[in-house]
Amino acid sequence: MSKRTIYFDESGNTGQDMLNQDQKVFVLASVSFNNEELEELEKIFGVQGEMHFKKLRKSIEGRKKILQFLNHEYITESRVMFSSVHKEFNVCGQITDQLIETAMHHRGHDIYVKANNIFYMNYLFYFGNFFWDGELYMDLIKYFVEMIRTKTQESIESFYETVAKLLDSVEEKSVLEPVLESRKYIDEILDSTDKYTIDVTFSTFLVLCDRWYKFHNSPIDVKLDVSKQISHYSDYLDHTRQLAESGADKTQIGYDERVTIFPPQIGDLQMVDSKDEFGVQCADLIASAITFMYNNEEGNNAPFAKEIQKTKLLDLSNAFVIWPSDSESLNAMRSLDQGGINPNDFLAEYFS
């Protein structure tokens, strides 16, 4: 049986500048259109050459075409999946995964059980934005990114000095104490990280591939625009694809609804030039529309952003979102099944 081809593209990737205030959201979009569907969608635009959201949105006619595309009958959950990431919130999640998880692991606790990691990252985000000293909180996340990227002694000291100052000034000390405690293990932590560790491109790519596999119940082929982040993990992808092709046993890793299958069920994977693949251009239009919508809630572009918000995109319930949660959603996570396999422990043991 031939594999389904899934096309990917991203928007809002600011590289090292993860806290860019003009691009607060990262989106990775994926589409599953067959050749006939792609030909039908291409008719919307009626011109030869590459379709770019940035170019189309500058004219009234181009905006009409974007909205026509986003409201097309093919924009369905069986053909479109995307991941939206609030980048500041993701940094709170990385502080949780890299620092709090390590400290709690040494205490003998698995913070991924009952979604405790989700609680920690929400606490950091909400307390930091609404209750703690705003300047110290922004320094905390800024210095964390710098520490992971550069690994210099100066960046380590700047980060932990900020943690100590913030800890002294807050009532919610149990949230920050494991962060300060991670200082004892920072060499161990930084030895296992690289410049793309806290970048979400690769992790969201794997999640979306897993969801497409589960939807089609068969391995998928992938075409995506050239990505430095995904290319960085080419050895991992090559190894796990060989495992999948060899028929290696599939293991579900993670907890409750946050489980993925290892090895990833990816067949052929091609880095392509988007101008040669209309499917990739479709993924770009979706990803760019979503980031534009979130980044232009106010100002001259707000009317078009609101029109995008009314399209079929936000009606899709299969989006994978890394976003601050409300209290009702957090409490619902407490009732989920506690069983599962810690993905960090599984992968560390497997590749050792």
C-alpha cells in the first residue's frame, strides 16, 4: 500500500531570538492533500509561481484568495493538522523540563505523572506575568535561553542570581525552589543540551507525524521546506526510520493523552524547495495565517486578522497546542490515567 504524503511548513521561527516580541507564536502546519485536491486548490490563485502569504496579504485580491483557501471544503481534520506554540510559555516549559524535572528526579519524583510538568509551566507563566516582579521574571526566562544557548559560566551565574532574587521576593517558593536546586546539576544538564534543545520545531514535527500515522494507521511519507532544526536531527531520524522499516516493535512512550509511538512511523523524508511543491506552499499559507492572526490582534492589520479568526482553521479540533491552560483544563488533567513510560528515561536507556 502506498504511503500518504504529508507536506509541512512553519511560520514564526525566530531562531535564537525565542522571545521576539513581534513574533510571539510559532506554528508548524501539515497538510495531506492528494494530487487532484492540490490541483483544485491551485485554481484559487490562478497564477504560476510560488504562493506566499506575505505577498498575498498585501493586496485586497490576495487577501480574498487567502480567505477562500482557508474556507475551502478541503480544510478539514482529515487533511490539515497544525501545532501552535506560545513561545514564552514554551520557555517556561523548557525551564520545567530541563531544570525542575532534573531536580525533582533527584528527589525521586516523576513530574510527568498526572501532568505535574504542565502545572509547573503554567505556574511559572501566570505568576511571572501577573503576580511576580515583571522585570525579574523576564530576566529569568531571558537568561535561561542564553544559558542553554551559550553554556558560559557568566550566563549560568546571571540566571541563578536572578532565580535567587526572584525566589526571595515571592510567596510561591515551592515553584522556584526546584529551579534554584537545579544549580547542583547544571553541568549534567548542559552536557545533554545543544542549541536546538529548547527549540520546538523538531518536537512538534514528531508529534504531528505521530498523529498522521495514527490517523491513517500506516507510516507516512514527508515533504517539508528545508529546516535547519530538523536537519540537525537527521541522524536520529535516519536511525529511527531504519528501525521502523525493519519492523521493530512499537512502544508507546509518554503519559495519558501525551503519548507517541517509538520509533516514529516515517517512511520517505524529503527536504524540498517550497517553490517546487504546492503542498508545502499550502502548509505555509496555513502556518503564516495563524501566526499573522495572533501577532496582529491590534493595529492596522487587526481587521484581516479577525477575518482569519472566523475561517474554518480554528474550528479544527485536532490542533496540537502548547499554550497556557485555564484552571478547568488543568484540573481535568489530574483525573487522567497515571500509567505510562517516561519518555526521557526510555530514550536515554534505549540509546545508551
